Amino acid sequence: MTVSEYIFDFFENKNCRDVFMVSGSSAMFLTDALKRNPSLHPICCHHEQAAAMAADGYGRMEGAPGVCLVTVGPGATNAITGVAGAYVDSSPMFVISGQASSKILQYTIETGIRQKGTQSINLEHMVSSVTKYFAVVMKASEIKYHMEKAYYEATNGRKGPVWLDVPIDIQNQQIPEEMEGFQEPELQINQLSQEEIQQIKEDIKNSKKPLILAGYGVRSDNAVVLLEQFCNKYQIPVVTSRGGIDVIETDSQFFVGRPGSYGDRASHFVIQKCDLLIILGSRLSVSTVGYYPQRFAQCAKKIMVDIDPKELNKDDVPINMKIQSRISNFLNQILYSETSEQEYDRTEWIRYCKMLKEKYPTVLPEYEKEEEINSYVFSRLLSRSIPDNTNVVVDTGSVCNIVSQCFEVQKNQRYIISGGFSCMGFWASAIGVSRVSQGVVAITGDGSAQMNIQELATLKYHNLPLKLFIYNNNGYLLIRHNQHNYMEDRFLGVGPDSGLYIPSFIDVAIAYGIKAVKISSKEDMESKISEVLAMEGPVVCEVMVQEFGTIAPRIASKVMPDGTLKAAEFDDLWPFLDSKENDNE
């Protein structure tokens, strides 16, 4: 058995059946081994960035690594953007790259020469900072160790991408009969002490206005059902970070909202009024907590639970109790440590949260009356139209902000975004999602659609069950707003009037042989959404939304006399309310 054959047999045994790839000469033996393995399914993409993003989407859905195969040089560097996104969003991914011969690479490493050979380049310094494990396979006898070590790192602790670089002369070498493997460390389960359990239970018992902030860590640790049980038992409402949107359905009695730079008023008010905040698997990014982290949930005792000690060690938001633990372990220990069943009645607090949701909707009644298609109105209608078993991928930019504010997530539905990296073109991750899903809706903007437009060919070839909704606002809406608000309308690179041409996506889809539907009027929205969703195979739906539509509510900044920006307080979202309403007693 060769090194390349061993690699793909390993993936077969781990049930990683789809490999997202772009072929290349320096990965020729790897590609051939993949071809000869009948249990694996190659998905040939047209750009390595898209292949990596597809593997990212696959990994988030399956919990096991998505596999990405690329070649040397630009093939490898093209993949780095997708890998970086998986790294910051804790998505398991396994990248295999072909490389120049081991002698050429060794010479490059030892001498520090810029390049020896063609296309080859030392990836270590570029890749190590965005992977949990990177290694160059310099000997055939080392492949077992590297594969086992990499797989362990990708799937344990805080999940993330790993990368093995395999020189071409190593790829086709025979492996020895006996190889040293990776010895997995003894599983360490961080159990709470009895004192910690009792303290937390006392805090919950004594709290009159408790709140949970749930992040992607809940989903990553398969703790969604436990979260639901926790909310039911202790009667605690929930707000979610962007990464945690799909850990609770929108119509749950406990769901309040989604805070952040582009959040909603209800969740911001509730966070500032709660007296106990339990933070589960959220890294408390600036886009979640705002620009004055020391005043985030300032009336509350804050308990933060995270598997990553580096996140716990941050001092941006003052935390009263830090617990390094898997979310599932924490919830299990608190839920099942009681010998007696206590009833919790927080009817008034839950009623108050519900009142705020109803009083401050993100989709305002006046949006329905606008002549052009309002992105909020369309997004809400789309969320109500898609079947229960359809998963959702949302690209970045204004689309992500708008859709994430108002999308009504259904129970057991996945909602996947490029969270920390916020990468345009992320809709390509839906390729991976569609390989393990009965149906996928991907939502992107006209700018982000272009970033991976070549992957329409991948959708066509594999006849993927993916409905791609492209919001066409004639450019980059989010940047257009920024240049309007802070740059005195000095527009550049945001539309046809400032250097950025936007094509007809109907024409583009047809050129790729994909069915296409255009929605130009709000009267046609419901019927055409139904038409698109009923079609077989991939469909592109171009939605002509407002060119300069409002994105609100949001944390706004003011330009100071010296040119600096000063952000408003966390619970003072734009459009600003009067002081009495903002007090919201």
C-alpha cells in the first residue's frame, strides 16, 4: 500500500466519504489513489477556496472533518482563506496538499531560499497559524502517526482544521508493514467541583432575571437538546450569538433575540437588565458584545463556560466565574446533580422578554408598504416558506446582517454562516452541506456571489439540491452605507457608479446550464419562492432588492470633530429611541 492509498483508506474508515478537491500535477498520486477508492466521492470544484469552504460546510454538518485535496503552490495558498474561516469558527477540516519533492522542500526549509523548483513553497509559516496541526510528511513510515494525530486534533477539544503536506516523491512510496501510530492522550473531562455546582445552582435559584447567551460551542458539542432541557427545567430565556443562531428555534417560548452590532432591541435590553448571565460556548466577540465590553450585562453576575482556556483568559468582559468545560458536560452536571426536583416560576420575566420581542420587531410594518422589495420582508417570507428539513447557508456582508436579524429558524434546522472570518463567497460551503442534507437554501449578495461564481459549474455537474438566492442591490450595500454615513458620500467600489459592475445573474446561471428565476416585484415573492423550492436540482434565484435599503437596528457610531468614531452604548441602537422608551422600564 502506498502513502496515498493509506491516506484515503484512513478517510474511508473514518466515514469521511466526500473529498472536495481541485486536481493538480503535484498531487497526482493522491488524486489517483482517491480515484481508485470506490467508497469515496470526489467533488471537483473550480477553485481551491471553494473546495476548502465546501469541506468546512461538510464538517459543520457532520461533526467529522470535511476533506479537502489541493496541489502545490497556488493551489495550497488558494485554500488558506477557507481554512482560516474554519479555524476561527471551530469547524473540523482535513486538508491534504501535494508538494514538490521532499529534497526540494528540505533544501528550501534548510536554506531559507525563496523557492527551489517550480510552484513549490514552504507552507508551514503560512498554514500553522490557522490550523490545529500542520505537518510535512517526509517519510512514508510517518504517515500513520500524522494521520492519527491530525484527525485527533481536528475532532477533539475546540475543533478546527488540520493540514498534511505530502511531497510528490513520498506520495507513491510503499508504507512499511509496521508503523508507529499516535497515542491519544487519556481523555480529560473537566468536571465541576461540588462547590462550583452548588454555587451555580444557588445563583440560578436566587436569580429573578436569568439569561443564557448561547454560542456555536453549544452546537459544536452536540448540546442543543441539553440546552432545551436546561431552559425548560430552570425557565431561563435565551439569546444567541451569530454562530449560535440555530441552537434554538425562533418560536420557542425561551428565545428572545440575537444581540450584536446588527442585533435586535429586545435582546440588547434583556442583556442589560438580567441579573445572571450564563454564557455557553460564545467567545464574546466585539460584534456580539459591542464596543464597551466592560459595561456588557453590567447588572448581572456572569458565568462563562468554554472549552478553550484562551477565550476564558480574555479580560474584555468582566466575568465573575470562569469554567473550562465542554458545554455538554456542564449542562449535564447541573441538570442531573439535584436529588430533589424544584419548581422554577419565572413567568413574569419570560412574559417581559416576550413583550419586548413583540414591541420591537426587526421587520417593521412600514417595510411591507415599500414599493421595492425590502430585504427584511423577503428574508422573513423565505424563512417561513422553506421546508422543515432544509438547511440554510448565509453568506457575509449586508445579507448576513439582514437575514440573521429576521430569519425564523425552525427546530432541527441548521443555519450556517462565516462567523469570525466573515468571508465573501462563503455560499460555496453549501456545496459541502448539500452532500449531507436533503435540501439546502443558500443566501448571498450580488457581491459575494461573484467571489465563487465559478462553482455554479459544480452545482450543475453534481445536480446538487441547492437553491441559491442572490440578493441583487446593485453592489456592496454594507460598504455603501459606511461610505454614506462616514465618508460624506465618497463612493468607491460599491456599485456601477463607483467602479464595480454587477452582471445579470439570470444570464450567468443560464450560461452554466442552471435553471434561473428572477423576482422583481413584491407581488411575485411568495409564488416565485414556492416555484424555486419546488424545482429539482440546483436553481439560481435573483432577487432585485432595494439598492439602498435600511439595515437596522444596529450599533451606530458618530464621527467626532477629530475624525474618530464614537460608538453608541450597547442598548442604544440606531434608529435611536427617546430616553423614556430606551429606559424601557
